[in-house]
Amino acid sequence: MNLCEELDSDVPWDKVVLVGNPGVGKSTIFQRFKTGLFVREEELTHHDKAGQEHRKVWEVGDEEVSITLFDTAGVERFTQTIPPTYYRRAKVVLLVYSMDNNDSFQAISNNWLDNYASCCDDKSLTVLVGNKCDLKHRWEELDEFVPRRRALTLAGNREIGLDMVFEISALTGKGFQEMFDGVAVRMKELMDPKPPPSGQENLSSQTIQKSGCRC
Ligand SMILES: Nc1nc2c(ncn2[C@@H]2O[C@H](COP(=O)(O)OP(=O)(O)OP(=O)(O)O)[C@@H](O)[C@H]2O)c(=O)[nH]1
Ligand SMILES: [Mg+2]
């Protein structure tokens, strides 16, 4: 077994990673996935902040899909990057921005999208996640807010399926189930692809073919 294969054997086949600027809510999303609850920042232990993974069988309809979700250890706070090993062989990349923070949205196209492209699985799924949608009702009083149409435009420009654009709140749980349902269904398709009806393109399919290194 060469070094690459050896490293690969440690990577869960159902790997889903959370990526995005500091403070967008990655750890809060992770905690809701793990516990089903909103966990306040003050309640996070050192262990929680050290980067974690958690496996869960997600039920959608009568299907069961295994998901191992990864959270960063927060190095992006200091370096604006996440080490390639974090993305290694990921099946799904959840690109998270905070809906009340334009910079975090800009960083998706200026930084994160190009950061991981060559490092995850050959076929990986990119998902755009606008977190903190609970702040939407305060839109008028907030200095900035990222409207859904901007996320849809970005998705269109970067070959991300429009059905993989979600707005959620890790605080209230709004949109959370729908997002993981959508991801789970698509993961199932990735693992068990069905051919499109003859003569038809599978328009909903937005698997991005990656090339180059498998870091
Ligand atoms: N209003 C609101 N606040 C949220 C939501 N999700 C997270 N937060 C808050 O946003 C702050 C940052 O959340 P984290 O989960 O620590 O963000 P992170 O992306 O893990 O940040 P780093 O680990 O520093 O990269 C915390 O105070 C959270 O409680 C949400 O959906 N709505
Ligand atoms: Mg965090």
C-alpha cells in the first residue's frame, strides 16, 4: 500500500466537511447535527473547539444515509486557509457563509471555492449554506445582508446546483433538516447513480468533476 492509499484508508467514505470564514457558525451547525440542539459558543468545550467528526445515519423518506460530518479546529481564524488534509477525499463540501456578513459570502468565491477544488473526492458535491437566516427579520436594521439571489447567482456561475443552495439557522433549526435531507439524497445518488432517462440530461445533477491532485 502506498502512502496515498494508506492515508485514504483512514478517511470515512461518507465524509462531509464544513468550510467557511471564522464565525459563520460551522461549529454551531456541527453541534446541532450531533445533538439536535443549539449549543451556545460559551458551552463549547476545548474538545469541541479542537475540530471533530461525528457520524450519524440520516433518515430521509425510507432511505438511510450515513454522514460523517467534520468541523474545523478553527485554524482558519489565523490563516484564512484550512489544511488540504481536512478536505481530503470529502464527498460533500458545505460552504458556509453568514447571511449578515457580506465578507463571509465574498470569501466563498474569493477564497474557499478555489481552496479545496483539487483536494476532495474526484466527484464531490458543493453545497452553499447561508447560516443565521433567523436574522432576516432584522434586515432593515442590519448594515448588510446577503439576499438569496446573490447565492443563486454564485451557484450558477460556479457550477453549483441551484437545489444545493440553502438558507438555514443553526440557532432555531430552520432549514436544517431540509438541507441535510437534500445532501443525503444527493449522496445516495453519488454512491448509487441512476442513469438519466435516455435522451435527457440529468439537469438536477451538479456533481463537479475534479481533476488534479488528491491531496
Ligand atoms: N443568530 C445566529 N447566531 C448563530 C447561528 N449560528 C451560530 N451563531 C453564533 O455565531 C457565533 C459563531 O459561531 P461558531 O459556530 O463558533 O462559528 P465558527 O464558524 O465555528 O467559527 P470559528 O470556529 O471561529 O471558525 C456564535 O456566537 C454562535 O452562537 C445562527 O444560526 N444564528
Ligand atoms: Mg468553529
